Amino acid sequence: MIKKEEKKSIVEMCPIRNVVARFGNKWALLVILVLSENGKTRFNQLGKLIPDISTKVLSNTLSVLEADGLVSRTVFPEVPIRVEYELTQTGHSLVPIIMSLTEWAQKNMKSILQHREEKVNE
């Protein structure tokens, strides 16, 4: 029996939802900003620049960003192995958007926190 092709809803195909879900965690945006400020950066140096991130989470975050073409990874055949990460052209194009979002958050954080507090006290 031949199965009918499943149709995806407009929500499932939405490019915003698809893309933001991939880098919408707190670490991905931070990694992108750190790489934009520092250029080519070794894995261990990234870990030092983002002290709260675990090695596993950093590795997973970089893998997702690399899979989406936002970060490139270069492995040098040395002992010990040296691995450097840097933003791709696509990754660099995202930085102004992140900076704009950061500015918005800074301007509105006080109001947002007040609303949160009011909601908790209801």
C-alpha cells in the first residue's frame, strides 16, 4: 500500500521557526558574539571566554552552528590536535541582528522584570 505524502503545515515550514530553533539557546548567541569579537579561536580558549559553559555543551553548540554554516571548524594535524573555530560569512551577517536584539533587551529589561514581578505577585 502506498502512503500518501504527508503535507507539512505552514508553521512547520516557517523559516523563522526553523532557524531560530537551531541557535535560539543562550549559548549559541553567546558563542557567535565571542567569535565575532575574537576571530579565529581555539576550543579551549572559547571555554575560557565563556566560563559557565561545559565542554560538552560548547562542543554540541559548535557542532550545531557548524552544521548550519554559521561557524567553520579547522583541525590542524598536530600533537596535540589544534582546532580553531571562526564565523563564516553567514555567521558574521547574523551579528548585527544579535546586537540589535541585545540593545532592545537592554532598553526593555527593567520593564520586563517589573512585569514578571507583577505576574508573580498576582
